[in-house]
Amino acid sequence: FIRRALADSIIYQSKFTETWWNQVYGEVNKQSEVIINGVNTGVFKPEKQHQKLEGRINISVVEGSFLGGHERDLMNAIDFAGTLSKRTKIPVEISIAGKIPPETQFNIDTPEGVVIVWLGEISKSEVIACNQKAHLFFSAEINAPCPNSVLEALACGLPVVSYRTGSLPELVRSGAGELVEYGADYWKLAKPDAESLAKASMQVLHQLEKYRECARSSAEQNFNVNKMLDHYYQILLH
């Protein structure tokens, strides 16, 4: 109702979000803009010395919650870690941040070659530290509207790997990571093609410094919070 009857202008977080609104609720004859979320690249930034890839692959996963239908997201992350370890023959440590009930943790079968670090809900400084020590960031949410966690990872110089759903194609670009087709019906929460993602991740790991530089550069050029604010000001003061 607000969108149709009250709003003067409409701001969408991503082109994906705009398309979804138009499909579900119909198009409206209003001025609209897509403004991708921003990240403070002065706070979220790489360590001076990157963690080298020695003996173990570290994956960072940061979500607000894995409840309320997001259990599939959690399983996708763990399945990906297991598939990557099997393909590379290297142990994988996956650090998972977000609200997860203890009973869910206890009931998960950890794949061979994988160590799961359950971080729970963590602070901003802990998110930064987690991203700085990782080699890959896995964006777990299916059809995410515009995940801040992805932008924060990019700003930390952490390449993002995931499935090509939601707004991720708008965020992970310019060599900042790799996306692959989900390979199943994600609207029905089917199990994705972890093999293709593991293969693409190996490409990232083999050129890790190049991808790290591209991730940081993409955050600075495309998703700096000041750029986002300027865009909002233009619309609000128009």
C-alpha cells in the first residue's frame, strides 16, 4: 500500500529486488532507483599481511540467522565445504557466524576433512577478523536481496564464492569472486550443485592474490558507503 499509494519515490536495494516486487505486486508509475547498500571501506579492510594458503582452506560464512527457513542455507555451506575438501584433498575449516540453535549444531554430520567453527552471533570487529583470516567467503542465503555480509567480505579483500541467485550477480563482479549456477530448483530449496562451486573455488584459490585485489578494488569503486549516501541525498533533496 505504501509503495502504491503513498510513496513519491521508491528505492530498491538491487535490481533483483525491484524485479521481484514488480512480479509479485505489479509495476507502479513512480520514480524508482536502485541503490546498492554501502560498506565503510575504512573500517572493513584487509590485513596488511594476508593469510597464506598453507595446509588448510579457511571459509568464512556470515549470516544474521539460519532459522525460519534458512536451514537449507546452512546445509549448502557445509556441503560446499565437504565437497571442496574432497576435491582439493586439503582440510577445510569453515567458520559460521549467525543465530543457530544448539540442537541444530548437534544434529549436523560434519563431512570428512572439514572442521566447523560455530561462532554464533558476533560483533562487527569479530566479523572483520573472521574475514581477514579466511581465504573464501561463502554467501549462504538463497535469493538474497542485497547482503551486507558480501560487501563487508569484499571490502576485507576476501573473494566471494556462491551460487548465482538473488542479487549476487550485481555484487560479485570484476573478478571479485566466482558464481555458478545453482543447478536445481532453489525456489523449492533443492540441493545445489556443490561440485561446480568447488571447481570454481579452486580457480579462485589458484589465483588468490589476484582475486583478493579485485575484491577490495570492487568494494572501493562500487560499494563505498559515501557513494551510497550521495545517491540517497540526490533523491531525498530532489
